[in-house]
Amino acid sequence: MIRAIYPGTFDPITVGHLDIVRRACTMFDEIIVAVADSHAKQPMFTLEKRIEMAQAATADRPKVKVIGFESLLVDLSEKLDANIIIRGLRAVSDFEYELQMGYANASLKPNLETIYLMPSLEHAFVSSSIVRTILSFGGKVDHLLAPSTLELIDQYKGG
């Protein structure tokens, strides 16, 4: 079984993330969507809510499992017996950061491979930070999120 980890803050999970998940499902037997606690990024949504959104958005994908984590990615990969990391690249600016992270992870665990996937063209501009900005102004984000994610965000606002 080939297991891959798709780590991120997923604050919230977007159609761009789901595009990467969909494509990764054609390549690997199991995809672990690993939602990072990420206190440093000061996420809009709690870890529990981000996990819930990712679970709802990937519920139709039997190969996908969603977990939360607050450790080094290399430690998580050891724990899960997964030596493949999936990362999305939207633009050249993403590449520089992701390349550094990939090398840093490889320096800690030499057999850890990072696979970079580009989102489909129609999702190339979508990022969680764009979604959060639009949400903060009450703007329309239904084209950027899965219906289940939008529904949960609406529930979170109401309660």
C-alpha cells in the first residue's frame, strides 16, 4: 500500500485543495489529509473545525483519511509509515518556499519524497487566505469552497 500525506493548515479547505486530493487519489492507495494545528499562522478556524470541514469535503473519497497534527511532518510520516508528501504549487512564489521545506524535510528523513502537484488552471488562483479575506468582508465564496465546507462555515457563524 502506498500512503501519501497531504499536509496543510486548510483554513479552510478550498476547491484548489480538493483538486489536488482528487488527482492524488489516482496515484496513491491512501491519502492522509493532515491538518496542521499551526498556532503561528493564527488560523480563522479552530483545528477541530478545520478537520470537520476537510472530512466533510472529502467524504466522497474512500481513499482519504483526515487527521489533525501538531508535530514535525517527518515525525508524522514516521508514525503513519508514509514516505511521500504531497504539496500543491500555484505559482513560482510557492515553489521557492516549498522547495526549501522539501529539502529541510529530506535532511531530517532522507527517504521522504515530496511530490509537487499543480492545481487545475481554473483553481490556480484559489488560496485559503483569499477565501478568508472574502469571508471577512461577507463576500461570495461558494465558487471557492465545496458546498459541505460552505454549509459548515455558515453553521459556525450561526453558533
